Amino acid sequence: MIKKWLEIGISTGLVLLMTVLLLAVQLAFPAELRSQGFVLVVLLFMVSMGFAGIKLMDVR
């Protein structure tokens, strides 16, 4: 039960963080660098979700 709530909380938090970072890139980066910023944010999201999944596998 606790593992499910941890999974939901971590996933929701990471999605919210990704959304905020994407908005920050949209607002702060110059137009010619936005695509690279989006790629970096999505890559960071994928890696962090992978680490979160690995950590959740260790939770009993």
C-alpha cells in the first residue's frame, strides 16, 4: 500500500517538475535554444523516472 502511494507521489512530483521546467525553458530561453532546452528537460525526466523506478523496486 505504501509502495503504491510512493509511486504515485514520486511520479506526480516528477511530472509537475517537468511541466515547470518546460515552461521555464519556453519563457527564459531564446528562440534558437528552446528545442535543445526541451530535449534536455525530457532527457532529465526520463533519467529521473528511471532512477525513481529502480529505487521503488527496492522499497518493500
